[in-house]
Amino acid sequence: MIRGLCHVARLVAIARNLARHGALAPLVEALDNVGATPGWLKLLHSLLPRPGNRAIGTLRPGERLAAALVALGPAFIKFGQMLSTRSDLLGDEAAADLSRLQDRLEPFSAAEARETIAAQLGRPVEALFLAFDDTPVSAASIAQVHFATIATGTDDAGEPLEVAVKVLRPGIEQAFGRDVALLRWLAEWIERTQPRLRRLKPVDVVESFAETVRVEMDLRMEAAAAAELAGNFLGDLTYRVPEVDWQRTARRVLTLRRVTGIPIDDRDGLIAAGHDLDRVLTLAAAIFFKQTFRDGYFHGDQHPGNMFVGADGNIGAVDFGIMGRLDKRTRHYLADMLTAFLQRDYRRLADLHFDAGLVPAHRSRDAFAQACRSIGEPIFGRALGDISFASLLGQLFRLGDAFDMEVQPQLLLLQKNMLMAEGVSRRLNPSLNIWTLAQPLIEEWVRDNRGPEARIRQTGEALAGIVERLPATLASLEKALAAAGNPGSEARQSAPAWRAADWLLLAAIAATALVAILALLD
């Protein structure tokens, strides 16, 4: 009871902050659109003061919400960044505004950073680093970064190796814990009292946020993510993932080789340095494709501040706290969906969603196909440079309210990154669509993984597995039949069970083989 009262008091304070920034009205309006605004929120909105700063009125709703979240502190900044993936809830414009939410806070003291490093690594900073810059290069909600050099390694020029040292904020775990508890309580209350919002899975959204933050606050997990991503691009010089210094990495400290370069969206800086902007975009498109389709493991926060163009024209990345995974089935779904859209096969597109379980079986396939047509047809005949495939994907997700579609967090994160990539593309070359650069790679991947040759190969692999198991199955059946002819043996007592199991297995193998043969003939 006391905890609930504390949460209510905190909610009132949050509502006052939202109202002060002019962000409460858009929230009430969004809930009104789905008929789910609780009466107490309407009353609170009518009682709270309106924003006193006239400049706030010139901002878009997403910009006002971003400003309010910054004022609420680290956990809400992170929550806003996660909400930026939910264009199905907020719309493209507000989601894009939140995606630019600046995760920048006042730095904590160098003395605290040094204390954390010494406690985590068991040695003072002076013993670990040749030099350590007490002025942080960046300070975010969870951690801040200091540049340093180490004497135990040398770069190609024989100089001390430059590294970046990421250190968690003191007490950040407890601060996030309090705010996550509040968000969890609020999400549970919404699911109990607002049936129309249950489809949006507010509890699952908060739990996903809590898990993301939990991973981000263990810097060993970020180090592992960097190492896995680097392994995927081993030998590919076009994409640089900094090497992890595992000897100087622990739960609250991460040391990586320093990445230098020009921010990927700094058009003037890139031109001044002599870089070919179209080449930069071509590399970015190929990197996006490789992460998404080839590997199914992608950098989940590829905003321009995390991507740099080096002196050699290749791209380097930092900040691996948020990563996304796409299993093979999801990648196949994405490829098939893209193909169906390009072929204007909306019935096939509907079948993909129903067969994948994304739309409940009781919904009409014909109606869903018609809704897909309403999204796809307007883009045909338009220049590719005028088409946002990320927005197209977002429109598809927003069909969820009418068709009870299941929310797919990994696809929402992918869409957020697509929006960021499109933003960079239009900044560097407004006449060039980044997806046209990736199109040949995607088409080749579709042929190799979803075309007729791929189906024949996959069917052959399935048949090989059946053939491999067949001798053992026949031997087992032969043994069971022999036991059946020996009335006195112990095996004879269990022969009927053996025969039943083997015949069932043989029937399953025969059925699988039949399906495989039909697939080959299709």
C-alpha cells in the first residue's frame, strides 16, 4: 500500500513535468484516439498548469516529449530512446524526434571514475594506463568515456596504443532500479484496467527495457557484443569494430581500442577531407545488409554519433550496448516480405504474416491483403529517392491495431536503424536512396536463400538427414522383429512396444520424404 502511494506521488510529479513541457496533451490525445484515456489522467491534465515557456509551443510533440524525458533523468532518457522504436504507437515523426534524444548528462568526477576503475580492476589507474585523461570525452546516462593510452601495446607507428575507457556512473544501478519499478507498476496497472491497450503489451515493453538496461549496465556484455560483431567482419576492412582489452575490462569498466574519424553525417567535414560521399553510402548500405541478412546480428543504435569515417574512407563503430538479433526464420520473412511488396503480390504478403503467426488466424486474409495494398500501391511509380522503406515498414506495423498483430521488438529496433540510415543517406546525398545501393546484395541473398536453387539445396539437406538415420532405424526394427520370433527372450516381452515405436518412426520418415519430394516438384 505504501509503495503504491509512493508510485502515485511520483506519477503526479512526472505528470507535472510533462505538462510543464507541453508533452502531456499529446499523450492524452494519443490515448483518446484509441478510447483508452483513464478518467484520472483527463482530470489531472485539466488541473495541471500549461507550459509557461512560449518557445515550447513551437516544438513538435515528439520534441516536447524528448525535452520532458531529459528533465526526468537517466532512466527516462533511456526509456524514450527505446520508445523511438515504436512508430506504431507514436507515429513516424514523434519516433524520429525521440531517436534524436540526446543522451548527454553532466559528467561525474574524475576521482569517482578512477576509484571505480581501481576497485574493478584491482590496480590503480597509474598502474593500468600510461596516461589517463581526467576530462571525459562524453558523459551519458549510464556511463562516461575517458581517453587513455596503454604501454603494453603499440600501434603500427610504434607509439603507445590509444584506448577509450568506459566507466559506469556511481549508483546508476539503484537509480534505474527505482524508475524501472515505477514503470513496471504502471504497466501492470494499464494491463489490468485498459483492455484495449493489452495488445501493445505494456508489461512486456517495460520488461524488455529492463533487460536492455541490465545488459547495458554490465560492460562485459558490451565487450562480448563488440567481439562477436568484430568476428562477423573478420578480414573485412570496410567496417572496423574496436578490439577489446579484456585485461582492463570488468562489469563496470570497458576498455576498447580508440576509434577515430569524422562522424558519418558530417557532410562538410567528409567533403573537406576528400571522401567520396557515394562510396561512404555504398559501404554503409553493404554493412547494414551484412549485419541484418547475412549475420542476423546488428548494431542496435547506429545513430551518426556512433559511426565514423576513417582517414582510409572505411567505417568504424562504437557503443555496443544495444544489439539486435534476427533468427533465420525472421530474415526469411523479411526477404519474402520485401519480394512480395516489390512484386505487388499482396495476397502473398498477407499469407506471410498469417503463416508466421503475426496476425491471428481468425482475422480476414483478404482484408489484410487489401490493407497491404493501400500501403504498397502509393509508392509505385515514384522515384526511389522519394521512398522511405523504414516508413513503409512502420506503416505495416501500424496495421496492428486493426488486425491484432503481435509486436515484434527485434523488427521495431531494425526499423529504428533503417530510419537512422535513411536520415544519413539523405543528408549526404538527397538524390540517392541508400536501399538502391543494397538492392543487388539483397537480391543475391534472396536467390541464395529463398530461390528455387535454395529450396532444392535445403530439401537435399533434409533428405540427407533422413538417409543418415535410416540404417539405425532399420537395425532397430530388425532387432525388434527377431525378438518377436523368440518367445522366451526378455526382448520378446517388449517387442510390441519396439514395433510400434519403429513403425511410427518409419511412418514419420516416409511422410518427411514425401513432403521433401513434393517440395522439389513444386
